[in-house]
Amino acid sequence: MDSGKKGQLEELAGQVMRLAHDELLIHLRFFDVALAGMKLAPRALGSSMATDGAYCYYDPVFILKAYQKEPKQVARALLHVLLHCIFFHQFQYDKLDGEAWDLAADVAVENVIQDMALNGVALEEDQDRERKLRILKEDVGTLTAEKLYRYFRLNPPSSSEKEELRKLFFRDSHELWKPAEELVMTQEQWKKISERVKADLKSFTKGRAGAETIEKNLEEATRDRYDYADILRRFTVTGEDMAVNDDEFDYIYYTYGLKVYGNVPLVEPLEYKELHKVKEFVIAIDTSASCRGSVVRAFLNKTYSILKGTENFFHKINVHIIQCDQEVQSDTKITCDDDFETFMKYGKLKGFGATDFRPVFAYVEQLREQGEFENLKGLIYFTDGYGIYPERNPGYDVIFAFLEEDEHRMPVPPWSLKVILEEDGLAEDKR
């Protein structure tokens, strides 16, 4: 293709993209900051559009063909790409199973667009998409990319199902989602834009179709996520461990004494060093009917693997793994790696009744009174959150760990910390 014709194609495609941009801006004023944050640029892609978070690249040939066939397709694809950015879909790609995340992200944004019922981006085949979305909602619930991803990982679609999903929901290439050495638009910048969109939604979308779906996806995208290893540092207890204290030991005097006086050092190394390590804590497991065994085991493995390193554990530890539904079902004491491996190999989950958190705290208090703990720092309670919380602060740190956010769940007590642990994040490999 000669440069003149290429320039003409790019000019025409640029006009089409600007029309699509203005169409969205007119009808979706709460996206003004987001639309301004993503620049448009032509690029040979082999598909219609792609984004790296800073630019929405469009293939001029594909754009003109799509516009000729159905003008609304271009605005639909641009909105699809914009929603990927608003929901941070491109920033998690390196941590996830790419194929499952591609499907989940595409389904999530198309679901939002369908619920918005915006005439300027409506297409003839939307009825087919709506039928598929209804089926997915029955299985998954709220269709955020994160929930869909977990669903696809637990229920891998067959080849024919993947093809059907791609045919219905594919609209842009995700080839630029892989991490770049230097990001022009960071996730933190997009988070600020998304927070602005979230605020503007309240004033622009009163009674508007699809507002709730956008809000659900924004809540999932913008909620704080925690590094589980950082969380467990709450359980560190200052104590003495056998180690040379390099900070207080002068090697010059030590080696000088050995040189001048033979085997008589002038300074002896201090045998003890104050370290922040885990010595005592409790892992409580909700064994009510809603907590699956495989997930519980993954949580235990993840928790213990983080803590068992020499930099985190004392040589002697006192860890209690307590299983409880509406009453304490078992208590396994862990003092070393062998104890934990034995428990994971032969231990069985017990309970599967209703949920009451109070028996665990009462039981731990009994253990403290009996002298079982010297200085219990904290307790992690892995649960679905549907149970009766104790009213009083037990006097040590408490974390209630959940697999997912749930607006219907009662809030945790003010003296405890709530964290959401992604189910796929419990695995050692990719989420």
C-alpha cells in the first residue's frame, strides 16, 4: 500500500474513531475523564482495537470495514476497550491464566454494555449475548471479571464453549496487556480515573439502566487488595533466637585477639539476637457446610508456607489449627514442619453444621488461662462470614479472611480486620 493511500485510510479511520468517541461522550458523560485519559492512535493490529492502558490503538482497515458493515460496531468496540481500562483488566494479565482471564474480562465488559441498553452501541446479535449472559448469571451471580475468572478456572469450558464465548463477546485484542518495561498510564492513575467515574455515576445515572452493573464492577476493581504475606506479619512477636548479633559484635577486636593471643578472642559474640518471628498463633477454620475442603487445605498450605521460612519462624513454635462450625470440633497443635505435614496428609475436616465464631474465642481463652500460650499475638479465622461474632475484643489481633466480597454478609467486629483472599491466589502458581 503506497503512503498516500495509507494516509487517506488513516484519516478516514481517524474521523470514524472521533465520531465514536463523541457518541460515547454525549451519552455517557460520567466517562469524560476516562475518555480523556485514553488517547487514540492508528496501528496495524490484525484486529479492530487494542489498548496498553495509555492508548487505544485501532487498525484503520478493520475500523473502516466494521463501520461500513455496521457503524455502531466502532463505538461498541471503543466502549469495550474503555471499560477494560476502567476495571483495570490489563494490569493483572501477568499474574493470571491468560486464556481464562481473556474470556472473563470480555464477558464482564459486554455484560455491562448490555445492561446499559445504550442505543448508540446496540447490535443485532445482542439477543444471543443476552441469552448466554442469563445462563452465566445463574451459575456465577454478579458478572465481574474476577468472579467469572474463578468460575472458568473451576469449571473450564470445552473447546466448543470457548469458541461460542469468543464469538459472542470478543471485540478487541489483548496482545498489549502483557507488562511493559515502563507504563505510560499506571494502574494507580487508572484507579484515580475509576474513582472519579464511580463518584460521577451517582449524579449522572439516577434511575439509568446498567448503573448498578457498572458500580459492581467498579467496586471489585477498586477495592483494596492485600499481600497475604504482609498480613501475616501482624503475628510477629519480638523474642530471642540463637544467632550471632552482627549489629553489636565488633569483628576487629575479635580477630585481633586471635592473632595476638592465639585462641583468645578479645570479644565474644553475643549468642542472642532480638528478632521479629512468629512463635504462637491460632488458625481457626470454619468447617460449616459452605466451606469446601480443597479451598481450606489450599488456605492452610498457603498460610503455613509463608510462615515456615527461617526468617519468619522461631525454631520452636506453638501453632493451633482449630476446626469449628457451631462448636469446636478439633484442635491440632503444630510445633514443627513434621506436625504440619502429618496433619495435611492424615487430618480430616470435621463439622459441616451451622457457623458460630464464639466457641473458638472461648476455647482459645481457656488455653490462655491454662498457660498454653506465653504471648499469643493473633488469630486468623478463615470463613464464609455467615456466623455469630463475639462482642468483646479478645486482647490479641484477629483477622477474618474471606474468599470473596459479599454485601449481604454482616460486618466484622470493629476490633478485627477483614481481608478478601482470592481463591486462585491461594495457589502457589498463577492465580
